[in-house]
Amino acid sequence: MRLIVVVGARPNFIKVGPLVPALRAAGHQTDIVHTGQHYDELMSDVFFTDLNIPEPAWFLDVGSGTHAVQTGVAMMRLEELLIEQRPDALIVVGDVNSTLAGALAAAKIGIPCVHLEAGLRSWDMSMPEEVNRLVTDQLSSMHLTPVAEADENLVAENIDRDRIHLVGNIMAESVLRHAREIEGRQTCAAHGHTPGEYLLSTIHRPENTDRPENMAAILSAFASAPLPVLMPVHPRTRPLLAEFGVDESHSRITLIDPVGYLDMLALQRDAAAIVTDSGGIQEEACMLGVPCVTIRRNTERAITVEVGANRLVRAEQESILAGIDEALAGPRDWERPDRWDDQVARRVTEALAGGIKPLSGVE
Ligand code: UD1
Ligand code: UDP
């Protein structure tokens, strides 16, 4: 088949890392289109190098904007490309605006859309990603899911079971494929920290960044946490920190620029615990055996809580500190979820080999 894979934002790059080589090895003519949703060196280029991802055949230069502007511009440029290229299918991954733009553009011109990481639900429509997930799944012809619960979510939304394939978690495959490469990588020392003696944190969700009371609670919890905090800062969060009196001179919180994938894996592996609102990091912490505290009202990665790797806390100082204490004291010997292994991309190629059933009405 001739396939085009859409990427745009940081978590997308990690998902296509193991996927594209497997698609090519299975004989599919596969090219990447990069929408340009993320464009900084440390938010984009570094991942292509770290994960050895083939260079995108097209870069659409969409950039930042409101949701409608970003999604709309990406949709217009993707539509033009799809009309010109006419692939047999478009593959979209995850839940970012570029994912939705790809699904919308493809569905309207009758090109089947395949969604990898389908069926995850937070049940929280105030999350832009939940809107993206719901619409992308309704418009997709094939749904490649990371957990059995996702299959049930899709069935409850009237998706035919024969479109759903439980392939497992591609983020997990990426962690496993790079585990050897980070052996001996001392990224935390380069930032003045010692393995096992720091907390690693990333915060970028609007649910936290757009609420001053959440940011204030998170930063005051970090200032009094039992271990110092190392924080690679997302560009969305960077301008906010100074407003709360946290800058490079803080004695308990080390702020650093976003790091590449291999450095991030090394920082996670060496952390005593991870405190985050990221989707992907909840999964990676679960794979790496490092306890995670998630500062959110809900999570679509509920399986990580179920296996005992993760706990949800409210964005309040007491809850965050209690979550950190629990994470530091708790067990680390949870079982990895089913099919969070190094065979996920292979299962994707098997699913594609069975053919893609067109959406009803377009046969
Ligand atoms: C997006 C995704 C989110 C994902 C996150 C991963 C949507 C709706 N959100 O959120 O699901 O968790 O990416 O990191 O798609 N910026 C830069 N440089 C860049 C990219 C962004 O400075 O290379 C700044 C811009 O000021 C921009 C802001 O970050 O306005 C937000 O970027 P955007 O892509 O709109 O959303 P994210 O918060 O990154
Ligand atoms: N990540 C990274 N460097 C960083 C922060 C995150 O490489 O400074 C990686 C992280 O390990 C995971 C992915 O980015 O693989 C998660 O992306 P992010 O948290 O931006 O988005 P989400 O998963 O929440 O959509």
C-alpha cells in the first residue's frame, strides 16, 4: 500500500519512531508529512535524530495558533497534499490537533484514515485532546488500540468490532527499543542531580497552565517536596514560571529547556518519582518502573493507575505532596499492561494486511 503518516507535535514523533520502519519493512511505500505544529529544535528536530525517524517528505509549516486556526490551516494543507498524492490510507497517531486535521481532511475526500492509539477516553470534554480523540475515531476506518478498555470505549460509540485491532502501546515499544541505548547515559548529573535523589516533573496541560491557582499550588508543593525537582519546561509553561517567583536561581526547582527523547528516558529512569500532567510520560513511567504522580482531574491512561504505577492528584499543595509521599514509599513491582511490548508495530502491519474496510457509504 501507499501510506502517508501525519506527525505534528512532540508525542507524535515518538509514536512513529517504531512504526514507520515496520511499515516499510512490510512492503508499504510510506512517507511522513510533518504539519509543523511543533517547530522548535527541541520540540521537533531532536526527536528525528534521537529516534532515527526518516525525514518528512513534506513540511506544512502550520505553526502555533488557536485550535481552529491550527487545525484549519493543517486541514487545508493536508487536503491539498492528499488530493495530489492519493495514498491508499492516511495514518494518524495520538490526539493532537494535527491528528484531528488529518482525519478530517482524509474523510472528506474518501481516503481511509487509520488511527493509532484509538479509543482512549478521559470523559472530559474540556480537554482539547478528548475532542480530537472522539472526532478522529468517528472518522477513522481502522482503529489500532493500546488497551482492551479502548476497544470497549469504541464499541460503545458504535464503531464496528471488525475495525478495531488491539495492537498494544507503541510508546511502550519505543521505550523498550531504546532501553539499551540509554545505559550509562548520565543526563541527571549534567543538570546537577544524583540518580534516585530527585523528582522529575513536566507540566504543560492547559488544565494546569491556564489556571494560576493550579500553577501556584504545583510550584509551592515542589518548593517543599522531600526531594529537589528537575523540570524540563514546555514552551507553553515557560513564560508562566517567573510570575510565580520560580526562575533559574530557585534552590529546590531546577528549570531546564525541553530535552530530547533519549535524555528524557534517562531522566525518567533515574528519578525517584515522576510528577506530570503528560499523557505519554504516565505510560513511560509505568514501563520504566518509576512511580508516577499525575496532576490532573482524570486520565485516559487509567490502566497505569490500575496496575499501581500511577496515581491521580488534585492541583492542590496537600494532595500533590501526599501523592509524592505515596509514590516514594510504594512498591515498584507492578505488572506491565498486556501488549505493552516490542511487537506493537508488527501487530499494526498484521492488521493492515487484513485490509482496511472503507467507511460505510463510500464503497
Ligand atoms: C500540544 C497538544 C497536546 C500535547 C502537546 C505535547 C493539541 C491540542 N495539544 O499542546 O495534546 O500534549 O502538544 O507537547 O494539539 N510552542 C513553541 N514552540 C514549539 C511549539 C509550541 O514555542 O515548537 C509554544 C507556542 O507559544 C504555542 C504553545 O507552545 O502557542 C502551545 O503549542 P500547541 O502546539 O498549540 O499546543 P501544546 O500545548 O504544545
Ligand atoms: N518528552 C521529551 N522531552 C521533554 C518532555 C517530554 O522527550 O522535555 C517526551 C516524553 O518522554 C514522551 C513525550 O515527550 O515521550 C510526551 O510528550 P508530551 O508530554 O509533550 O505530550 P503528551 O504525551 O502529554 O501528549
